Amino acid sequence: MIEKRLLKKINGIQNYQIIGGFLGLLITLYLLFTSNLSKYLNLMGLITMVLPFIFFGLCIYSGYLLKKKNYSKGFNLVLTTLFLQVVAFEIGNLFYSSVNGIGIKLTLNLMKDSIFGFDFHPSHFLFQLKSNDDYLIVKFNIVAILMLFYVTNLMQEIKNFKK
């Protein structure tokens, strides 16, 4: 049996994953219903429309696994979704960014004079090809990095507690 202190931490992570996933699904649905759906009628459009649902579905599922006390699979899936959130980039005409829950990103714009910046984002998943190819922007999600450390430390605490 895992002690109450660890269960509270696990509960916090599972709630963060589930609430962030549902928030992301709601925002994605809103954006789909308020945008011109004719741009999604090609292969790349379909991919950009389906990927957010897969990502947020994995986030919700990881929280569900933790709720059902399947810690091994749940934490592995949490780590996977967190790794997907660590780096966002815009290189040439390819753009990728994902956040489940809250994202605070340190931005490095390597093509303009203003090199550093901060961004704040709610749940989102964006993957697209753009027509402009003169960008080189890399963003590091500080919240995802801190969550990675928190989750790995919690996994170690659980492992040590079971011994």
C-alpha cells in the first residue's frame, strides 16, 4: 500500500492530465467548429485535425491509468506526453507545439533581433506546414520540464517505498 502523501501527489498528476486533456479537447473542438473546414480536406489537413485528439486522448488515458492504480503504464504514458511538450519549434515551414494543461515557454528566436521571449499557453496541439520558410524559433516549455522532474522523482519515491 502506498502512503497517503504519495497518493496525493499521484492524484494531483492524474487530475492535471485529465483536466488538461479535456480542456485541450474542448479548445480543439472550438477551433475546428469556428474555422474553415475546407482547409482540412487534404492529407496534411486530416493529419493536423486528428493529431490533437490522439495527443489529448493519451493525456486523459494516462490520468485514467493512474486513477486505476496502473502506475507503471500510467507514469510511462505521462512521461511520453511530457516529452512531447518540452520543445516547440518553427523551422522553415514546419511548426510544432503541444501543451497539456499550462505551458510557459522560453522562446529563442534565432532569426530576429529579439532573441528571447516568454509565452503562456493553455492546452493545445499544433502541427502544420506553413507557407513561410524564413523562421527558426525554438521554445522550451518550463512547466513540462519541471513536471518531468517531479514525475520522475515521484516514480523513484514510489519505487523506494515498495522496497
